Amino acid sequence: MLLVAGVVALVTSCGAHAPSSQPMQLPAETLLPPGATEITSTPDQRGSDTCDANASLRPGAQPRPGDMPDGSTMATILKRGTLRVGVDQNSFLFGFRNPATGRIEGFDIDIAREIAKDIFGDPDRIELDPLDSAHRITALQQKQVDIVVETLTPTCERRKSIEFSSAYFVSDQRLLVPNNSGIRSTADLAGKKVCGVVGTITLNPILTLPQRPTVIGMSNWLDCLTALQQGQVAAVSTDTPILYGLKQQDPNLDMVGDALAQDPYAVGIQQDSKDLVRFVNGVLERIRGDGTWQRLYNSRLTALGPVPAPPAPRYIG
């Protein structure tokens, strides 16, 4: 307003002088979105293929709720009174804060509640700890949480630090773009900005494209959605369910391109809690077999299509 007022005053006081024919130029905005960082490389979170990243410990005899074996990790959790769970609060469909209730909800939260149900006999005995993706592993290593249920993919590199359950969901990775962007595949990304979240393995397929775009790292997916809506990035790339969640919040977006990768989700567990790994796998066996998995899918994930079969477990030991 001050600039406009000054121009008006100048023209009024110096009417004999013709105004410039040049339009006023605003400086080009080249700053990154708030909280963003340009990523040129990222640690290889997949690691070598020498391990079977998706194989987990075979479940044993499952104890009854409220009656955990003496000295077990589950007995410690039972005595404490709550299961501490690392979750997301920004991944619509899987882990998000419902604005109507203020509660964190989603498919991942439902999986955590089933684990609490089999420990306590009460699915509400959970303490949810929202974590950004970059701190999921650290939270387990520092014993901040008992488990992480947060669209977490088992990899050989991550298995050096934590344990994983068997898979409870399988996803692929694609692109989310504005529906008038002209971007139809990764071949159209050269020279453009693509948003991802720091600490996720979905950064690697973008960084290894033959004509690599500029990769912008955020702390959560809602920040990527905002950057996309404001035109600060041309695309977001991550797992399809997360992209569906973002698309449901903005119908002007489309998912495009072939799958860049396919990854399962598993429960992350502290490395010294192998008894809890076997227990969680027993819970997952139950929900695959008694129809609970299908019920949870129908409750949360119908936007992804008809209910599939739950992923089959792979066991070692």
C-alpha cells in the first residue's frame, strides 16, 4: 500500500513528466518453502540384499490378554499400564489427527490398538507418540516407545538398528501432481522440484532417476502438500496410500506414472525385544485369520480400492 501511495503522490506532484512505460518488476521468489532443505544425497536405508528384509521371527504360543509371561517385554508393558506407540499424525488414512475429535486415527493406529488389545484385553491402553519419519528408528533405539506403527518399511540397513514384525500392508510408490501440470511420468520431472520427507526410503528412487529433478525434503507430508498447492514444488513422491490421503484433501491433484518401487509396512520394535516381535507376529496372525484385517481395511482404506488379501508373512527362526 505504501508503494502504491508513493507512486500516486509522485504522479500527482509531477504531472508534466510521463510515467515510465516499463511495468514494475517484483523480484523472483527462489526461496525454498519454510522448513525445507534441498537433498542431493541420502543415506542408503535399504542396505545390501544379503538379508531377507521382510522375514521376521515366527510367533509362538500366544498368551492370554492380561496374563503375560513373567520377565517378558509384554509383562513390563502390562505392568506399566500402556503400550507406547510411535505414530504419524500427518498421514491421512494411516495416522492423522481427526479435526472433529482431536484424536489420532487411521489404519496404523488400528493395528496398534489390536496389539494393545492382545496385551491388556483393552485396545484403549495405548499411549500415542507422534514422530516425524526421520526419528522413528531413533525413538526405538532410545526406548522412547515400545513399537512404531508408522508406514515403516523393513530394510537390511534398518535391521542393523531395530527389529521388525511381519508385513501388515504392501504399497507401491508413485507421483502426485496438479491435474493440469502436464507431468505424466518421471521423464517429465527433469529441471523440476519434487517433494519428499526426510528419513524415508522413498527419496532414493527419485535421487537415482537418469534425469534427476531437484529433491526438496520436508519433515512431514502435509508440508509437501502445502508446497505442491502453492506451486513451490511440481510433484510429491512417496507410497501410494499416503498420496491417496493427500489427494483426498485436494481433488485438483492426480497420481501419475508407473510404480517406482514396492515396499511393505511392518511394526518396528526395539532390537532387544525379540519376545515382543514374536508376540506382535501372533497378533498379526490373528487379525489376518479372523477377518479383523479386512474389517480395518474396509473402515479406513476403501479409497485405495476393493479389499485385497492381507500380505502373507515370511518367517525365520
